[in-house]
Amino acid sequence: MIRKIIHIDMDAFYASIEQRDNPSLRGRPIAVGHAEARGVVAAASYEARVFGVRSAMPSVTAKRKCPDLIFVEPHFETYKEVSQQIMEVFLTYTDLVEPLSLDEAFLDVTDHPLIPSATLIAKDIKQKIKETTGLTASAGVSFNKFLAKIASDYNKPDGLFVITPAEAENFVEKLNVERFFGVGRITADKMHRLGIHTGADLKRHSEAELIRHFGKAGSFYYLNARAIDERPVTPDRIRKSVGAENTFETDLGKSTRLTIELYHIARRVWERIEAKEFFGRTITLKIKFADFEIITRSRTFPQRINNFRFFLDSAKEILNQTDVGEKKIRLMGLSVSNIEDPEKEDPLQLEINFEE
């Protein structure tokens, strides 16, 4: 059976909520985040994106690109409430809903009893979201998750794009590799050096070649280049960690700049932790050196980490205990995991006597 998959992605979710709730911000370039020197942009309105302002950008850079940029403090409780309203809309169409974050999700509508067209369902969902929240969403419709996610980004904002089985391979062949899921700037640059610029170029390489160049992700790229993605929509997926990472424009040594970058990454992670209420006990620092060697260092605490200052200071201690001063760094990341409560009692083991 050919699946019918919809990917819904809200348009500039945080920024759109702020503009909805404060009419004076409508039509103006805004950034959700902190304006201080070490702040970072959590989200940008489309009016700000015109100037090149993007999420995860340092606030000082964003302000330089857009002098009239208005910073708005985030209101995560509101974002979570609106997200719940949106999820309730999804669940009126199917139980197979896989949230990826507060503002996007996959839906499997293959077996919808009343509406046979996934495109019509996507249109209906967009309308219901607009009526319920006053916000716009973009939808991608296809027969697998890889293509549906690409499609949802095609006509933003308030877009709807469909990729049918008949046109899928031709569509992917013409697709720039930068639009493939999991291909960031560094991976794209490496692909370009190998002469890979489009899906058609990627398709000319064997799976073994791609694995040799890109590790386990090579298998994923091999299948995607052929418009193949067998992953099901999994509504019961359990989040195991929350994190963020940054690839630097130039390799960094152990310096004040590195500490500042750590702060920006930590701030992004903490905003996601608060948004998802994911207060874990283990902090993991990931470092990729200029020679592509990767190391990770972790520390687990007796209680859940529930304040940013403790989180940041602990991350700095982990960084200072590594040998990063010996060679330069091209990527750094932080994550928090291990949400289990250590004080929770172990489950009682029942003993059954089978001899009676």
C-alpha cells in the first residue's frame, strides 16, 4: 500500500504568535530572543528574514543585519498552549501523529475513513489551524516522510505542495543537496568537492561509496536519492535528549571566543529544555576538531538540572577538563539526557510459585 503522509510546519511559529498577540508588532521585523550582547535569536518573523535574520543567530549579528529589529522576550507557556491546540486539530484526522517539535509534525492519513485525498485533508487541517489559532501553517504531502518534509518547505509561508509517486524520482534528481534532510553546510561543501550538487549527482554514487565518505548517513542519502524512505509515522516516540550544536565559520582554539560560543549553544539548548519541559540529569559535550576527530564528554548529576546558570557552569567545567587547547575546534554541541528520576523506587518484582 502506498502511504499518504502529511508534514505540517507552522510558519515562523514563535514570532507569529507574538505578532498575533501584539498588533503593534504586525508587519514589523521581530526576533524572539534576548537582545543582550550574548543573546541569540530563537525565531525571526518573515519581515526580519528578508534582512537575513535567522534562528540561532547571535543577537548582535541580527541587529547589525537589521537595525530596526525588535527583540521580544519568549513566552514558552503560550507557545506550548498553542502547540497543544494544533495537536488536537491533528488528532481529529488520525491517531498516527508524530510531533517533531512544538511547531511541526508528521501525520499518516493513509486509512482516513471519509476523505480519500491527503491533499484535501492537508487543506482542511490548514484551515482548521487558522480558525483555531489565527496562525498559518505550511503543508507537504507525499508518500513518505522524507518527501513530505521537503514539500512543506517549498511554498512557505501558508503553502501546500504535493509530490506524487509518479514525479518523485524526477523531483529528487533536480533537488539541490542542501535541501536533503541532514545535509548541512559542512556536509554540502564536502559533497560539492566530490562533484555532488543535485539528487542526480548523488544517485550516481553507490551506497558503499557514500558510506565511505559520510559514514552511516551515507545509506540514508543513498535511499533518499531514489525517493525511498520506509520510516513509519511513530506517534509514541519517546524523546531521549535535547540538544544543539554549531559548526564554526573558522576553526577555534581555546579562547574567550570559544567560551562565548558555548554560552550561545547552552542558551539555545536551555530554551528547548524549557519549551519541552525536559529536565534531565546528564550533560554531554560534543567536540569535532579541525581534523574531524570527534570526542564526547558527559557528566551525570544526582538531581535533574533545573536552572540555566548551573547548566552553563557545568558545561564550562566539562569543556575546561578536555584537551581542546591542543588543536582547534570546528564544531561544538551540548545535550541534556537521562530524564529518569533517581529517587523513583524500582518496580516491585512479583514472584509466582508455579509448583502450587
